[in-house]
Amino acid sequence: MLDYIYGTLESKSTDSITIDVNGIGYEASVALSTFSKLPEIGDQVKVYVLESVSGMYGGVICLYGFLTKEERYMYLLIKDEVPGTGAKKAMEYMDKISKSFADFKAAVISKNPSMLHAVFGFTKKTADKLIAALKDKMIDVEVSGKEKWTNVNLTENKLILESIEALTALGYKEQQVRTAVNKIYEQNENITLENLITKSLQEF
């Protein structure tokens, strides 16, 4: 069983990477959030991995890569504990929650679906499913970083949500929009809806 791969980053895309280890290329699927943190091609990189067997008779072994053990543990927890969540779906969830593991943990434990929706982009149905599956298990999970949005009230959550909805209606990709809106919101206290949208547009 592989624990991690250390070698030269041979190639990278938004959903997969290839690492060269002594002439052998290991391909691993990664979340978009992981891709954005990767070094340049040709640099050394250490990636923690999980193996997933798929295909008829277990004939295909797929690798999923993470830059920290914390990310890998969270991914495994979601994949194993949340009903109806396979390897690829768990990776999609990881892309959303990796912006703040601390806030995700707090939202789940406090049973706050509004925050999971407004900040992380989960649908209400998915937010409720995550809370039901993880609320008791997240208590003992150790996460790094400090909470950034936990104390944001529902009115402020609504401001973020309305800005995201307005920008996605203009044709921008939701993940790109969420990153921009949350960045501007963090940098500007008491910002209005109009200014939040305007300043977020300048990030594209």
C-alpha cells in the first residue's frame, strides 16, 4: 500500500498530476484546490495518496493525491461516511471544503446548513446530508488553520450568496466566482452588495 509519492512533477492539470519517480510515472487525481497549490513542473513534490480499485473484477487501480495528511484523512472520512459518495464525488466535496477545514468542521458540528451553502457552495440537500453523516464524527477531527467565516451572521451569508448568484448569472464559473467573492468580502468590512459584486468582477 502506498502512503506517499515523492519525485519530480512531470505534468499537472486541474484534475490530475503525474510524478516521475526514478523513471516511473505515477498519475494521481487531485482536487482543483490542490492543483492551485502545486509547485512548477520540474520541481520536487511530495503527495500523499490513496488507492481506489475500480472496473470489472477490480482491474483498475486509481490514485488520489493530497498535499497533506489532513486533506487525505478528510477525504477518506467523507468518502466512507457520507451516503452515496464515491471517490470522484468526495474529491468534488474536498475542492469546496479545502478553503477552510476549520470552518467546515464548525459548520457541521453546529449543524449550520446555511453556512455550508453560502460559503462552501453545497446545495441544501447535500449540506443536510453532510451534517447528518459527520456531525458526531467531526468532533474529534483535528484541523489546521483558524475559522474565518463561522461568526458571519445569516445576513452576511445572504450577502455572499446573492453576490455569487448575480455573478454566475452573468456566465462566470461558480468556483471562480466563490473564490473572488469570498476574497473581497474578507478584505472589506461592511461592504455593500453592489460594491461586493463590482470588486469581485475586477478579480476576473
